Amino acid sequence: MKLNANVTVIPARNHKRKSPDEEKPKLRVAAYCRVSTDSDEQASSTMLKLNTTHRSSVVIQTGSWQVFADDGISGTNTKKREEFNRLIDECMAGNVDMVITKSISRFARNTLDCLQYIRQLKDKNIAVFFEKENINSMDSKGEVMLTIMASLAQQESQSLNQNVKLGLQYRYQQGVIQVNCKWFLGYTKDENKKLVIVPEEAEIVKRIYREYLEGASMLKIVRGLEADGIKNGAGRDKWHTSNINQILRNEKYIGDAFLQKTYTVDFLTKKRVKNNGLVPQYYVENSHEAIIPREIFMQVQEELIRRRIVHTSPNGKKRTYSSNHCFSQMIVCGTCGEVFRRVHWNNRGKKSIVWRCVSRLENTGLFCNARTVQESAIEQILIKAINETLGEKDTFLSILENNITTVISQDNNQAQTIIEKRLEELQAELLKLASTKSDYEDVADEIYTLREEKQKVQVDSASKDEIKNRIVEMSTFLKKQHTSITEYDEVLVSRLIEKVTIHEDKFTMEFKSGLTVDIGE
């Protein structure tokens, strides 16, 4: 059966021609720029270009204009690009119809980030126009071109990153240091970007070193600083023990600089890790003015090690350093060798503070029947011991003079000079091997070994200097003190006394200068 097709003609209608202003809706355009340095000239130049409406023909029909600009921020990732992230939020909220930027490298130097955000905006029907490359992300060929150009931008960034690394290494070899002083307590930079001391902050650093050597724990130092209303390097009232630890270990306070302690493993994520010898390191001595004398710094390093060491007591317990009281770690049992611990005692309603051997307190396998001693009694015994040295000062001064002669004769300067001379020879040898691209592993190993030996010699020398200072301090005290001590002085005891051994019938006082005094019951 044949079907007859029925066709209906629908004629064209006459439409009223719209005015030019009504042909296209006005676009809400956002301009984005990124200045990769902190240069004022570059920033002002970029902002001037953004504020000129003749940048591109697409701007003619704009209804509104917003500017987003990140200053001094890398384009390899978006974590710290606040304005860029704000731009994306505005786009996702439907407040932007088009984004204009100077070039792909200004938008992102990470290929993945670039394509991710362009596709995200494309899903919202928001075009991104790159003026330099003349690419519109909404064009059919736009994404192909963007992929190629973004990859080139990322490669360029990687090349720049490598050039920066080489430049830094060259400056390090010349002894030129770069330090961020934003959170660096004690120093700032002058007009030539050289480290200069801030006197008020330097006094805080000196206080920290002094209190630590006097026996205070890092927590005690923190509480003291906070109680006095002293701000840390970041300008905050709250201190942490990690702040104190970093200050006590920072070689820059003695005028040296250990460069490239960390390095960047990925130029895109900017992730930094500790340098364990995978890339070169540089140690610059006397690069700037010191706040802390070198011998004091070395004494602190020795003290840091001493407090970190866990000692095994005679009863097998692990003991660490304690600074809860002036007598902590100072009073030792003459019977079992354990330390005494401070106890608040309530004996038949009578409250007092006593010191007892921890073997008795902990009821361990090694039981000790050492006597319990009143704290006030120990204080009086210490006054008696100090007065005994004053009463026989001529004899004790002669002993101290012999002791200091012995310490001075043990000089480490010769060993340190030999190590430094060998290090200079190895540096010259290292440069020759590097220029010929030869294997320098053996030289590098010897440099590391010699640096460790030099550190040990310096610490040993600082330890001997400390002993010498203690002897001098004791001698000065004996010469200047003309009367007996009548009241207990905790500061004086901390300065002079090293250890108190409690026996059944006597007390043995060991002074830090090496003197020993026995006080009977």
C-alpha cells in the first residue's frame, strides 16, 4: 500500500532586531595575575596591565571586572595561592563568567593543576583566556594546546628551579649565607642583607643558655620566660620546649652557619627533607657576629648529651636527668649508689620534707636501709662544708692551683690545628676531583670523619674550659669571702657543689672544682 507523505511548511517569522547592547549578555570577567617575586616594580607593572581595559577584545562587553593577584608566590602548586583559590571559589559560586590571564605560566606551572582547574571551570561553562598564547579553553582545540603549553611551562619551572639550586650552591661555596630572620630570635638583617644582632633579643638567648647550664630544664626555662612576658622568635607569648631546644642547638649563635641542612625533593610540592649527605653541605665559620661564646655553646652541647643519656641504676632501673630541685641528681646513697629522692613526709601528724634513697621508696630487689635525712639538715651540712673550706682557704687554694695547672697542661689546640689543616687539604683535593668529574667518595668520607673528630675535640676542650672556670670560680670565692656563711643559699650551692654522698656516719661533699670535704655527724 502506497503512503502519501503530508508536508506542512512552517514559514520564517520576522523577528525584531535587537540593539547591540541586547545581542549578548555582558560578561562578568575576572583577571588573574601571579607575581613570582617580591619585586615592587614587577607587581606594579602587572597591576597596571590588569587595569587597562584594552588588553583583549573579549573585554569590550564586560559588565563587571574583578582582579585577583598573588604576589611572590610560586606557581608550581596552589596551596599558598590565596587569591587563586578565592578566584576558583568565586567561579564555583557562579559569580564569574570568564577568566583572563596573561599566560599559562602565570596561571599554573604544574600541568596537572592547570588542566584540572580548566576542566573544572569548563564544566561550569566558564572560559579561561590566555592572552600571550591566544588560547581560549572553550575552543575545540584549546585543551590540546593547553596540555602542550602547560607541559612546557612546567619544564621551564623545573629548569629555573635547577638554576636556582646551582646559584645557591655557588653562593654557599663562597661563604654567602641566606637566613630567614622572620622567626629568628637574636638577629635581623641590615640593608646589605647581612646578619646583625638585636641587643634585646640577644639577652634572651644568653639567658636561655645561662639557665640551661645552671641546671634548669627546658620546661622550667619556658615557664620562666612566659612568666616574665617575654615573646619568642615569632613574636608570640606562648613558648614551647622545642623553641628552647632549637635555640640551644643552633650554631648560628656562635657566628657559624651550617648550610643545606634540608633540601627540596620535589620542585612541584616543595617538600623538604633532612639532608643526610645526599646533597652537598657547607659549614661556614665566623660568617657573622656571635651572640654566644664558642666554649659556652660546646658546654651546652655536652650538657644536652649528658641529660639525654639514660643511666642504669644499681637496682636495674632506668634513670634520666631531673631538675625538679637543686638536690635532684646531687644526693647519692653511700650504701647502694642510688640517688636520693625528695619526699613530703607525714610522720605521726608531723609534716616535713625529707630525702630518702629510691631503693627504699621503690621496694626493688636491691633493698637499702640507708637513713632518711631531713632537707633542713642537708642544708646545714652544706653550709658547714662551705665554711670549712673558708676556714682552711690557704690549703684549699694551693690544691686548686695544682688542679688548674693540670687542666691547662692538657691542651687540645694542637690536635684541632692538625685536623683543620687536613680539612683544608681535603677541600682543595675535592675541588680538583669535582672539576675532573672523578669519584670523590673517599674524600667525602674522610671529611665527615674529620668533622666529627673536630667536634669531639671542641667539646672536650669546652669541658676542660668548664673545669678550669669552676676552679677559678671556687678560688675567687675563697679569696673574696672573708666571713662564714650563716644562711643557706641555693644559688651558691648550685654553683659550687657537684655531689653529696650520704653515708651512715658522715656526709661527703664534692665541689665542682674538684675539692672534697667530709662532714661527720
